[in-house]
Amino acid sequence: MVQPLDTAWAVRWIRETARVVAENRALLIDLDRVIGDADHGENLDRGFSAVVAKLDAGDAPGTPAAVLKQVAMTLMSTVGGAAGPLYGTAFLRAATSLGDAGEVDAAAAAAMIRAARDGIVARGKAEVGDKTMVDAWTPATESAETAASAGATPPEVLAAAANAAHAGAVATEPLIARKGRASYLGERSAGHQDPGAVSTALILQAASEAAGGEVA
């Protein structure tokens, strides 16, 4: 069943993200072990578990933006490594783009994804092709905007973003890393998917599924 992108959707998105990150914790750790610090899965699992704990303990935020802002603040304070600042910035920029709207339409959904991507680029200074999460966020942004411009529903916009993020993550496998710890490996970084791109695909898949969308 297709759901409106309201506050309840935002809460479902974050709860589903926590679930899927926990489910894929070992995969993210393994991906990060070969080209990074082996802490990506553990850090994200801890961060989103803390977010869910805050949702369970306090009053529900009143708008989608308020949910995402709470996510941002919690990730920044609990997640180590590069993931905390990058994802914290992404969720904070996404929250800012939504303003005080009670429901997110298709154009706002696409703008939210672009704002998140732009925040990551501003924070991490990475570009497409550097073998980072930007390689998943950028195609997600472009696909979301194309879908919104073509008259897609908000859930369809999220599904388009999620599918593009997944394809972007897969496409990082042959790349040689030019940013972060993985860049120290040079050509040895090729042959492995970037863990940040994979977690991006998981997070956007959770956003889509929370709206009742179908992700390929």
C-alpha cells in the first residue's frame, strides 16, 4: 500500500533503516575491512540504534524535517569515523530542505535527496568516480529529479532514487578510490564495492519501502 510521505513515514524510514543496517552490519564491516577501517557497519548500526532509542524514549517529532534533524544530531554525536559527519550532514541538509511541511510531495522528495547529496559533497569534497558514497547519492539524485519532473508520485520518486543508488553502489566495484582511507590502497582498492555507497543504497531503499514503494 502506497503511503503519504508524512511524519509517520519518516519515522518508519528511520526504523526500517536501523533494521536493514543491523541486518547488513557484517556485510558493511567486511566491505570496509578490505578498503577501509572495518568500522562502517558497526558505526552505522550503533548510530541508528541510538536514533531508534531516542524515538522510543521521547515524544514523536511533529514533522518529517524534525525526524530527520533528530537523526542528524544523533548520528553526529554517536557515530565515529567519516560516516557520522557525512550522514549527519546529509540528514541535516535534507531536514532543512523540507522546512515545516507536514507532508512531502514529489518535488520536495527529490529536493530532499539532492540536499542530502550536496551536504555530503560539501563535507567530504568527493566527486563522482572517487569511489565513495557520492557515487550512489548522485545517480539517486538525478533519477529522483527525473522521476519527479515526469509526474511520478512521491513513493515512485523514492523508488527511482533507491534503484539508482543500488546501481551506483554496484558500479563502484571496479573503481580505484581517490578519497578516504581506501585511496591509500591505489589500484588494490578496485574489485570491491564502496561500503558508503552500499549503505547509501540501503538507506534509500528503506525510505522507499517505508512509503510502500517497490525497489527492484
